[in-house]
Amino acid sequence: MKTKIGMALNCLLHDAQKSLKIVKGNDHRK
């Protein structure tokens, strides 16, 4: 259970980082 939850959290963090990078990139374009 713990490992599955940890993996899920890691996936969410990874997706969040990607989203933040995309948002920052769009802002940088402006």
C-alpha cells in the first residue's frame, strides 16, 4: 500500500513539475 501511494505521489509531482514548466515557458514567451 505505502509503495503504491508513494509511486502515485511521485507521478503527481512529476506531472505538476511538467505543468509548471509549460506555464513558465508560456509566460516567458510573453
